[in-house]
Amino acid sequence: MAKKQTAGQKQLGDFAPQFAKLNDDVLFGEVWAREDQLSARDRSMITCAALMSQGAFPQLEAHMKMAKANGVTRSEMVALITHLAFYAGWPKAWSAFGLAKQIFTEKA
């Protein structure tokens, strides 16, 4: 059974309780939990691609860590970023590589 996501409650529970509940219970509790449709690993790859394309680097950092925990390898992340460089933009790829290099060379 997957660990319950509580980032919304921890970070925004007092300030934006409805958003925190939707984040934890719906996005992670229902959508991410539907592994019969897409594995957590595949969802992580898709989410990292979307966040990189948007230039949402604080969220990308968190999701790259989650991707690593979900089994995405260093070489897969490098391939993902390289591929997206041509569609999302070279500067975004440079920024994403900075995060990936840090995350995928950490001992975890």
C-alpha cells in the first residue's frame, strides 16, 4: 500500500485547507493511486515532463525525487530531458539537468 501523501496538509493545511485536502486526498489519494491504469513510475515520468515543459522547477525538483523513488533511473531521466529540450526549450533542459544531476547522483 502506498504511503499517504500529506504534503498539502503540512505546507498549506492551515492557510488553504480545501486546496491541501484536494492535493492529498484527490490528486495523490485517488489519481496517483490508480496504478491499474498507469504505474507510479510512468506517472512520475509524465509529471516530470509536464513540469519541465512549464518551467515549474520547484515542483519539478520534488517530482524528480519522487520519480527516483518510483524507479526512474538516471539514464531514463537524462533521456527524458534531452528529448524535451527540442520541444520545451533548451534553457529549460539546462535547468532540469541541474536538478537531475543533483538528485540522481545523491546517495539515497
